[in-house]
Amino acid sequence: MKNPGNTEAVSEILGEILLLAIAVTCISVIYYQVLSTPEPTDIANVAIIGEIEKGYPVFQLQRGESLGADTNFLITLGGLERREFSLKDIGYQEWTIGERIILPVDDVTGIQVEATIVDTPTNEIVFRAVLQEGLTFKYKGGIWHFDEPIWNRIPNEVKDSSGNENHGIALNGAKIINGSSEPQNVKRNNSGYFNGFLDAVRVKSSWTLNITNQITIEAWMKPQIPAFISDIVGISGTFGYTPYIIPVAGEIYAIISEDFQKGGLLSTIKIDYEGGIAYCQNLSLGKSTGSNICQPKITHMKEKTYLVSFIDKNYNVNLQSVNISSNGSITYLNQLKFTEKSDTNDPNRLSLQKITDNILAVAYWTPNDGGLLKTVQISSTGIITYTGKMVQYDPVSSGSHSREPYLIHVTGNIYALAYRGPSNHGILKTFNITSTGNISYTGQMIEFDTLVGYEPCLVQVSGNVFALVYRNNSGYGIIKTYTISSNGAISWTGKMEVFENRPDTYCYNPCIIHGEDDMYIIAYSTKDIHVTGAKGYIITPLLAQNGSINPMIITRKQFQVPEGATCHYPVIVRVSEDLYAISFTGPIAHTGYLITILIGPHGRGIYKGDSYELYTNTTMFEGYINGIRIYYYNNSLGSTWHHFAITYDGLSIRLYVNGIQVNAFSYPLHRIDLTNYPLYFGRFYCGYIDEIAIYDKAFTQEQLLNHFLHPGIFT
């Protein structure tokens, strides 16, 4: 549509007057423009408002014609970075009257923002304005020399000398090492020291740290032997036998264990996102007796209602309901006891499986009645009632006590039960359990081990594929995968791996859970038949959705527990990201422990969310861009100071040690992801760091070699 000439002139004058008036009188800027130019003659006639709203550029088409999908937005941020978008790039095929467009840039609060909008078919500028007056920069990034005399845990104490004001705060035990007192641990002037977990410097996310095109991250680092445990506490003071842990809400977890008076003890704890542990409340549940008898367990039913189980002093199964609030407070509700007696000496931890919000299935064994599978009902007020529904999943027979049941949901009304049956054979059966608590055996059964199947544990891998771990007749740790159909039919996939098979060492109580993606985690204890006590380990197999078992991500890793401590009955739960908690029984005095540990790849060292990372330990150097990790292995990395760098030039990710490229990965034409996650230095890194620099360009090998030869000089 053509525009009459006099209207065009008036439009230009009005637009300029409006812009001038707004620039003079407004602090929070809103721009309104009706713009056109003399050429070409076929032009757009539109009125657009632009503003910064909660840190993001927002535009509204108020009057005139609709604009097409190829309309271009040109944004200049901080006088430095030019970003270009088309409507179709951000998911629009047309811009209609009254519609608001929010551009997907990083938070631009406080920086200068200039905007131009072009109607591509007519090559017409339909909007141009400075949306926000603010800071301008020469480049993105920052430089941190760590030359402060001391860190006092106050904001902006860790100085950025680049001019971008990306100052940080030291957290927890992060500290400055003085070059005059410890010259061997300082590269230039002073350096920072980090213990491997809670120590860190945190720099708030800012526009100059959200680098999107090219990047260099470099630092001098002297790593030490990395720690494994984030925090460790004793459970119930001096006792805490056979603890079992589950998540409650947010940072709150519940642990049930046997206390020093051989009674059930329920505790709530808080685990923060860095692994710190603090107790909230304890509640005693009742007395037990004998050795290895209490064997408590807990499961969540609905909202605040939880159900706990343990074997009491009369060898009866004791079920109790409690309320646990989101702040960790515990309130006792009700209890129910089964009449069938447990054994007087052997462990008998029940398997509890939620069927519905008010129906729970309970599997356990008795010396006189065999293996029993029952259902109970829990009312809205926590009253527990036995439904009267029961099946004997394994009858009493010579050599069988139907021990160590593990019940898991398959699909619909189908549930699978693994246990150690007659002559210690490993048995896997399926049952139909309805929402009213009715139980029936499907008739489907398989022996997962025809010799010995101790302490089985199940986890769902995908759909109808399940993984089972247990200890065999040789004391080896075994993992197998099975398919279980919707009618309860069971078949072995043919996939099996041995994860613990050292001579004279037995694997006990393997517990498997899903970690992330296709990584699973097995926590277990081992006992050398020639040595008193047991040690705790984790190992991380990869399980494909079809049941294939791939090589382990890492070799087994031992819990670094207190001096002289041992490990029995480990139970592992995921806390957050790559942080996990493990509860277990300790040394001969039966001290219970809870530890938090890091497992698997995770942000560490120098990193900003999944956008970018530089990390090293004494044997390995890694970095990532957009979570794409590359590695370099060298056993001497912890022997002295080294200069480490990672670059991305828009085509490849490259790692450098002492100015020499040691690895590269092709990753063409990607933008570095934006994230509001803070920038961390030293988090989950153990050792010394000095002279950190981040730039929005990819340095060449020659430039990085110059930085290596001249520490602290960045050009």
C-alpha cells in the first residue's frame, strides 16, 4: 500500500518529535514509531511500540498493516553485540495488530539496547530507537587475578579487573593463599584454594557472562586428590542400624533405622543442594529385640501420609502411619500388627509397594507360614486396616524361608516380586493386585538364578524392561535384564554382566536406582572373607531401553567413610543434579551413617550451568560447551601448576594445556546456550586456582602459548 507524500513527511517529523520528547523526559523508555522512507515506493505503513520489560525487549504492532514472517529485528546490546532475528526464527508466521513480540535474548537489565525493525519485502525500516540507555562494553567476559588479601564471605570481594564488574563472593571455606607464606601454591601474587565440594566463588549471572558466539576460558590450576564425600553424619548418635532413606519434599528426607535401644526410629533431615546435611526431628516408633531384627522401612502413600514398618520385640510385623510435613515435622497417626511371627534371628526387611493412595502391598517371610503378600488400607486420617487379602507367594518347604522379597510395579495391575526361594534359588514371579487390594498369582515365574539369588533388587529401565541385581553363589554381584509383559509373562533378555567378582570378596545388599539418561547406579558393600568388616562401593552401568548392558562409566568407587568404619545395607537416593545420598550401617557398634556424594558428569571447576566449563583433577582435564564434553587424560596433571584453556570458535571445541592443543571436537555453527545460572569458580574442584580469564573470542594456540609463558598477562 502506497503512502501519500505529505503523510510521509508528517510521519517522519512526528516520529522524531516523539523520540526526542521520550529521550528527554523518560527513564523507563517506551518508543512509539510510525516510520517510512521515500524509497522504495511500495512501503509499509505501521505504528510500533518498543520497550524493555523485565529485562527483555518487547514490541507491539499497534496500527497499520500486518508484517510477514521475514520481518527482521536488529538488536545491538551494550554497544557491542549485534543480534538478528526474523519473525519466523522465533516462531511467528505473521505479526498482526495488537500482537506483542518478546525477543529471546539474555537479560539486558542495565545495558544499552538499540533496536531496528525492517520490513524485508519493502526493505523499509519501520522502527528504530534506543530502547534503554545503559552500560556499554568493549568485550564480554571477565578477569579474576585472585589477588585479594583475604576473602570474608561478603559480596563483590572477589574482583573482576576487566571493567565488566563481574565481581564474586567467596562461599563456605574458599580461601586466599598468600604467595609469601605458600609460594609453591601460588602462580602469581595470591591464589584461591577450594576443598572439592562446598568451597566456591559465585559470580552472579550477567549479560557480559552470557557469551553466545565464540569463547575462551583459561586459568592456572594445581589440582589435588579430589574428595568424594560432600558431607557425612551419624544417624541416631551412636547407633542407627539398617537405615533406609526416602525423599519427602524439597530438601527434606526421611530416614528410618534401629536405634541404640533396638527400637524403630524415624528421623527427618535436610539435605541442601551442595550436599550439606542437618537434622530436623526424631520420633521413636517402638521396641524390637535380638540381632538384625528391627529391619525398618518407609514408603510414601499420599500428601503428608507415610507408612513405616519394622519387626517389634514380639517378632510381629508392625506397621505405623505418620504425617511428615514439608518442614520435616513428624506426627504419629496409627499402627497395625500382623499376627504371623517373624524369625527370631534372621533379617526380615519388608517390601512395601504403594498400589493406590490408600492401598499398600506388603511382602515378607515367616518361618511357619512362608512368604506372604498382603494388602492393607490407609484411611484419610491414617488409620491402617488389613483388607483380609493375602496370597502365600512361597510355601514353607525344606530349605526355604522365602527371604528378601522385593516388590515392584510393572504396568496396570501387574506387579513383580523377586526373592530368595527354595534352596536359595533366585525367583521372579508376577501378581495381579487390584485397586481394592485383591491379590492373585498370574502363574508366571522364572528362576533368575538356578543356584543362588541373594538380596535381589529391581528397577524399571523402560516400558516392560527391568534390571535385577543380586549376589550369586560365588558371592559375585550380578546384573540381568528382563522383559515383563502386561499379562505378567517374564522372559530374560539374555543380557548379563558381573559387576563385582574379586577373589575371596562377597558382594552384599546391592541397591540399584536410575541416575540420569541411561546411567544407573548400584550401591553395595563387599566383605573380604579374610578381613573383618565390609567396604561400600558404587558403580554406574549403562542400561539401554532394550535391556542391553553397556560398559561402566567409571570403575567401582569406594565410599571414603570415617577411619575404621565399615558399610552394610547401603540404600541410595538421588538428591539433585549429580548429588546422591547413601544411608548405611557403620562399624561393629552399628553406627548408622548418611553421606552425600557426587556421581557422574556434572558442572564443576569453572562453569556456568550447561553453557561452558573448564575442570581438571590430578589425572584428567575436561571442558564443555552446551554440555558437549571433551577430555584429556594425563597422570601428571596434579604434580605442579598447569595453564588450562578451552576455546570455541563456532566450529570446534578445543582443549589446551600449557599452550599446546591436546584435544578437539567438531561442533560447527552452534550458539552457546544462554543461562541465568551463576558462574562458579572452584565448586566441586579440589586444589588451587589462579588467573582466571573469560573472553568472547577464541584465542589461537599462539596467543594461549604466550599466556602460558607470561602468567597473568592477557592480550
